[in-house]
Amino acid sequence: MQNNSSFNKDIVRLAIPIVIQNIVTTAVGSADVIMLGFVGQDALAAGSLANQIMFILNLVYAGIASGVIMLAAQYWGKNDTKTIENIMGIAMQLSVAISSVFFILAFFFPGFLMHIFTNDTKLIVSGIPYLRVVSFSYLLMSFSQVYLCTMRSVERVNFSTAAYTAAFLLNIILNATFIFGFLGLPKLGIIGVALATVIARAIELTICIIDNFIPKSIHFRIKTVFNTNKVLFLDFLKYSMPAFGNEIVWGIAFSMYSVIMGHLGGDIVAANAVVVVARNFGTVVCFGIANAGAIILGKSIGSGNSDTVKADSSHFLKITALSALLGSIVIFVLRPVFFNMATLTPTARDYLSIMLYISMYYIWGQALNTAFICGIFRSGGDSKWGFICDVIDMWGYAVPLGFISAFVLKLPPMWVYFLICTDEFVKIPFVYKHYKSYKWLKNITRDF
């Protein structure tokens, strides 16, 4: 058994760069909120709703990345680099195809997409040009996201973090330049945020392309996109599609929460835009640890050390619980900062106060479930159970409860928000039971 000290060192080595990456990502989101808050509450709310499209697409990438990590981490344990390159090629096929669909919808039908999230004409009008511009970033991300997640799978987390960080810091600088019209440029407002995103993603893609030509054990090769290894392709679908479906089911359900709030008024939408940033800050460590845990445990299983995984996964959960406590403290300590991130109406500020307290307990459920489903279960190739669990929890419980409480019972907005935020806690007993069964612990590699 790997002792706790050794496991802790591996977690720290992999998790810290991922946490830094998540912090930078959250900082960009914070900058968007702050800068759009200066433009006005309508711009802030419109940007928040329009970004639900990016949120859903990011979940697509997360699903594809889960398939890559599940397979690549185990093959990395076997030192099978050729198969890992083929896995990257398969993931690229899916990523480019799906990103192209999102691009077509956002560029040609932005009004239709905005109507899904709100019936407020001002927000729709503000969101349409934003979506048209930002849609080009979807095409750029289709390559870079797969490449970077593959590099993480083979423990090149420092490179992936450096690439993300460079792109996101550039994004912040460009946001300020385009929104406020620095350097003699015209003030572009919400469109400036979209333009900054496109340029930053182009730089991120450029970094990936340059890195690909540097000698190392893993490369992206064009021919792998057209590889006809049917067995590996079917393996990728078998393990990635439930994870992909899991992310989509969870993500669209989470977007339904935005639909519900979007029809409860601009005040709760604006408050929620700030709360999302606060929650992201509270969970950066938890999610970084979950990603690191999936890589470490998957590598152990692939290298034939399955006997150490039970003890390591138990220790991993203890670390996650401590990170959730830290996240709650961060949200509490930074409350004054969050209140000053945007200019809100008195009603929106009242909503924000309550929503921040709710988020302090919500991230506990979010952290633990992420550690179980995305970290532990997926390290052993078990993505199907999480998919089924979230279908039942989100669509059989949380979404119907949200719509009924908002539009049938017509409860106050904060009661609606509170009820929606019980979703993570309903499934914890079932998740824990599956964990203790150890049915998720499997070596899914093959000999090619």
C-alpha cells in the first residue's frame, strides 16, 4: 500500500497546478463580472445568461476529457504511449464535430438561444452580438481542450496550467482594454468581453501547436484522427459516453436553474452571476484534488497496483472533506469582496447575501460528489453509475422541484434557490453506498 505521505506528495504535485489553473479561470470570471458590472446590471445579467452556452460546451469538453483521462491515465500506468495518442485522436474527432454545431447555433441563431434563458427583451438584445463574436472561440477550443486534458492525463500538469494561465491572464487584460476603450480603442462593452475571449483562445491554441512540435513522449498526430482502431474507439465510447452524458445531463439541468431564475427577474440573475464566481473560488481546491485523484488512482490501476487503491481512495476522501471546509471559509471571508464586485440594486444585494450563505454549505455536497463520481469512480472506468445517478437526481428531483416551487407554488425567489440547492445532498447516501461496493474498481486497459 502506498503510504499516506507518498499519496499526499502525489496529490500536491498534481493538484497544485490544477488548482492554480482553476483559480486563474475563476479570476477571469470575476474580472468579467466586475467589468460588466461597471457597464451596468443589464450587461452583467445578459453576459451571465449568454455564457450558459459556453458553460454547456465546457461540460461537453469535460465529458470528452473524462473519457481521455479514464483511458489515458491507465494506459500511462502501462507506459503505452502509442495508444494514448490514438485516444487523443478519437477525442479530437468528437470535440471538433460538437464544437462546430455550437458555433453554427451561436453564430446564426443567437436570438433563439437567448430566448431559451430569458424573456427579457433588453437582455436578449445585449446577448445576441456577444454570442455571435464568442462563437469563434468554440472552434479554437475544440483542439486545445483535448490536447491539454491529454497532457494532464500523462502528468504534464505544469504545461497545461501554464498554457491556461497565459491565455486567461491575456483575457483579463484584453477585457479591460476592449470594455473600457484603453489604448485609444472604442468602448465595446459586452462585445469586448467576447472579442477578448476569442483572442485569448487563439493564443492558447498557438501554445498547444508549438508544444506539439517539441520532442516528448506524447504527440498529437493528424493520422490518429482518421485511425480505424475499432476496438479502442468502442472502448472510448463505452467509457466516455456515459461521462459525456453525465456532464450534459448535469450541465443542462444546471442551466435549467438559470432558466428558472431568468424568469424570476433580473435581480436574482445578477446576484447569481456573482454567486457563481464565489462558488468557483470555494471549490477550486476541491475540483483540483478530484482531477488529481482520478489521474493518480487510474495510473495505479493501470500499472497493476489495484490493491493500493481502496486505502488511497479513502485517504483521498478525507483530503476532499478538508478542502471543502477551506472553501466554505474562503466564501465567508471574501463576502465583502463579492458584494463590491458589481453595482447591484438593493434587492439584488439582499439576494446575494442569502445566496452566499447557502453556497457555504452547498459546496460540501458538490465537493464530495465530485470526488466520488469524477475522481474515484472514473479512475476505475465507472462512468455509467454517475450518469444514472444524476439523471434521477437532477431530472427526477431538482429540476421539477425548481419549476414547481417557482411557477406552480410561486414561492419567493430565495426559497426557490434554496430548494434547488438541495440536489447534491439527496444523492450522497447512494453515492457512498456505491463507493463501498468497490464495483467501480476495474483495469480497463488492453494489449494492442
